[in-house]
Amino acid sequence: MKLIIFPLALATLLLAGCSDSSATKPVAATNATPKYDSGNPLTAPADYLGAVVEAKKHSEKVIDVAAINQAIQLFNVQEGRLPKDLNELVPNYLGKLPAAPIGTKLVYDAKAGTVKAVKQ
């Protein structure tokens, strides 16, 4: 039994190594390396903390913009028009305007009735 398995395993290894070299061309990377992924184990804690800070900023921005857009929709339903500026939402629809995350600003499009956070 052992005599049969050894030649089969040897033949499999030899055949697995034989292939067309043109078929094994390197594939170009389609995804860019993330901003906080240096691949160095020594900088892994710093990379992790940097990614956490960026994720926190992003989530705050998304939540604030969603809350303002919801307040704009509520204003539109109750008043029958879109607000001329975001200050019309305070204090009836928003307690106060949320501060934009550092490095961004809130831009209100009065014609469309939408708010976006854009980089400064």
C-alpha cells in the first residue's frame, strides 16, 4: 500500500510544478493600500489608532448630515417650503446646528434642500 502511495504523490508533485509560464503572470493590484496600513508590525498600534480616529470622524459626519437632512424634510412637511438657511431649523427642528468635524464644512443647497459635509 505504501509503495503505491509514494509514486502517486511523487507524480502529483512533479505534475503540479509543470505549467505554462505565460499563464502565471503577476496580477496588478486593483485596490490601493489603505492609508493606515504600512504593513510594519512596529507601527501597527499607531496604524490602528489612526484608522479608529478616521472612522470616528466619518461616522460623526454621516450622523450629523443625516440628522440635518431629516430636520430639513420635517421643516418642509410642516412649513410647506424648504428652509432658506440652516439657522431656520434652530430651535424647533434641531436644538443647535452640529459642528462639522475638523477639516470639513457643512454646505447647504437651498434649492435641493440637502446638506453635505465637504473638505475645507
